[in-house]
Amino acid sequence: MSPRIDLTWPSVPDDALLEQVHRVIHAVVAAGGAVGYLTPPGRRETDLLVEEVLADARHGRAALALARVDGVVQAMGLWKRASAQVFAHSGEIGKVMAHPAARGLGLGRLVLAGLVDSARAAGLETLTLGARGNNHGAIELYEEMGFREWGRLPNVIEVGMERFDEVRMYLDLGTRDPRVVLRGSPPGGAGSSPRRRLRAGGRGEGHRNGHISQ
């Protein structure tokens, strides 16, 4: 008989939920999972994570997805809206993981798809995430879900005396207001400044009477 799998979206933590989330995170980290911890965290640390995410979720700034197998939490993931005003329509996905005992059930894909749908419904325009460079299985899953790499920081993730790349990925959710003007990187618009190419005399374009024009 196939297990019953449900994706749930809690808004208020209780002790049973906190304990089950801790169980998943602890087991994944103990098995070497690349989810942001060097050693398995204690209850206090994971409780704080959940409580903070759910507090933001109650104000539309985050969401926590839990995949339950026969009623028991076996996988999780979250998104959080960026706090800076100029990034208010962007969010970051994090802590996507499945308990080692529940792998092979497609829970990671289920959680990730749910997070994308949830962020789109919340009005976000762009989702980003980071992955350890050697975590090829996760990167492949993200690519299958439409995420694309936009850059990587070489050897910045520290695991003892080892260093790994951080791969940065994004997904355009296709929710922008049609009136939004996409300026990209060409000059013009708020915050624009001219290039400072050297002239024949050795001064940059921005130099005027010994100072840089603002």
C-alpha cells in the first residue's frame, strides 16, 4: 500500500511540529546534508528557525512547507521575502531537505514545487537560492524546476579544512505587473552614473576640475 503524502503549511508552531522538524534537520545534517549546518543543531536552534519563519508567514513574508508521510513530517523547505525595500518582490528559498529514511518518494520535488507556487501566489516576482557546488543532485532538481544559475562564488563554503563553491540560482515567476519597466543594466534611470573611461589626457569622464561629478 502506497504511503499517504501531504504537503502542509503551518502558521503556528506547537511542540509536536517543532520536534518533527528538528528530527528531519538533525538527521539530514548527521548524514552530511548540505543544508547550512556544520553539525547537527539542537532543539533550541531549530525551534528558533521555525518560530521566526512562521512569524513572518503570518504577515505574508515567508512560508514553511512540510511534507508528511502517513502523518509524519519527512521533508521541508521554506521561502522568505527579502527585507530590503528595493528587493521587496524577491524571495529566497532555503532549507529544502528530506529525511534520509524517506528519500526516493519525490518529497524534495513536491516541497520545491509547492514553495514556487506559494511564492507566486504571494506576489513575488523572483526566487533565488544557493547550493553547494558539489551538491549536483540538488542542482539538477532546481534546473528541472526552471531555476537557472546566475553566478557562483568559488570556494567560499567552509566545511572544516575544505572549501566549496556557492552556486547561486534564480527563477522568474512571471508575475510582474505589465506596467513594470525592465531596465536591466544599460545606463539611465535612478542611481545611474556615467562610465569612467580614461580620456587621452588621462582623466576619466567623471572628472571635472579635479573632482568626480555626482
